[in-house]
Amino acid sequence: MIFKDLSVIVTGASAGVGAATARLFADAGANLMLVARGRRKLEAIAEELRDKTHVQIRAMDVADPEACVNVVKKANFEFGRLDILVNNAGMHARGDFLEVSADELTAMIDVNLRAPVVLTRIALPYMKENNAGAVINVGSLAGRTAVPGSATYSASKAGLRALTYALSDELRDAGIKFAVVSPGPIDTGFIMSDIDQVSDLTFSQPISTAEEVAQTILDLCGNRKIEQSMPPASGVLTTLTYLFPWLGRSVRPMLLRRGKREKARWKARQRQAATGEKEKPAAQAAQESKGG
């Protein structure tokens, strides 16, 4: 797909997958409306990309419906059109259901599901004017199968996935592409800055880079896929555990052991990066992780 001079909104654009996606779109010549809560980080990424393309920023909370309306109108006004919406902003308050506050549970639904619904609803009329466009949602493997300890996050991403499939069918004659990327763990601050709170089960799956997910987002704008799991083998696993819950329960102890080892390795790398110490053997790192 040729992105030159197309207009793109990216939420959660100040870091991680959102920032990586913005960079790839900028390299391809697209005009960008970058959205996130923190203005300082948005300004930094915008300054980095303005030599390549036209960049606007909007510091806002995507859970605010009025702000969502305004940012879509602003993008269309600034660029004269709206072609692509990337619903990337996400929130995960980790912990067992009864340990997470009601406010945090509500916020996860608001950011992960309600905001994409509102933004998509506001953006679609502009895309329909051109009889073209794309809405790419950033889901999760957690949205493909139930994940204990992440019940509400899993539910929000499952809803986002269902929204994608439903709109793809409902608006199949509108010329607008709907797709969802469903990655497992990603090497970004979303996970790595909160590593002690992330479940061992998460680390049982191969870790993607932000750049790999970003490239998949761009690819989904132009190919015929509705969904891309990352990595594909993990997509197969989540399908099987969704269809056969007993299988998920059976393999979970093995996955938890694997995840605990991988999590220990990542924590060791973090310590090495922070202190300059040599990376410890995996077995030693795993043993030390038992205490924390």
C-alpha cells in the first residue's frame, strides 16, 4: 500500500508500538496526528519526524469521548482527509480480579475498548467520503483466549477483536479495511517497566519487538488479512486453548515453568543494563527469581 500523503491517526503514539508505528508511517510519507496523554514525549517524537512529514500532536485521554471527537475533526481539518486510524493506546492494571480496584477495571474497558469504539465511529464518515481507509486495532493474544489474572484486560481485547470482525463484515462494501494485530508480549515499557507484576504465563510466549508489531500494522492496512497473531504459533495455541479450555488448564503448568525461566532471563538482562554486571547463567537467574 502507498502511504504517501495519506492522513493517519495513531493513539498511544509517544512510546513503544505507537512511536514505532509513527516512524514507519513517516518514512512512508504519511501525514500524522499523534495522540497520547503526555505532551513532552509527544513533542519529542514529533520533532524527530517533522523533517520527514507533516506531524500534529494532541495530548489527551482517549477515554474522553469529547476529546476523541475533537482530535478526529482536527486531523481531517489539518490534512484535508482522514485515511487510517490506528487504535493502539492501551492500559493493563495487573493482578487477580479481586485485587484490582473498580476504578482500574473501568479504566481498562474505557481505554482498551470504549475509546476505539468511539474513535472508529467518529472516523468512519470521513473515510466513507473517500470510499477508502483502514482501521487497525492493536489487540492481544489475551483477547483470543481467557487469561487468569488478566480477566478484564482479556475481556477488553476480546471485545476489540470482536468489533474488528463485526465491522469488517458490516461495512464490507464501504471500501474500508478493518484488521486487528494480536501480539503476545512485546519488548516495550508496557511490560518491561512493570516486569515484577507481569505474570509468568505472559513470558511463556516469544517476545516481539515494537518495530515488528509496527510493520505488521502497516502491512494490515494493505493486505487481505483481518487478523495477524504474533507470533503465528502463539495464535494457534490460543485458538486451541479457547476451543478446548481443558487443554489450556493442562498445559498451563508447563507454560508457567517456561515463562518463569524466560522472565528470570529478562530480569537479568535489565540488571545487566542498569549496573553493567555480567549476565548470569539462566539456571542461576531462575533460582534467584524465586525470591522475587
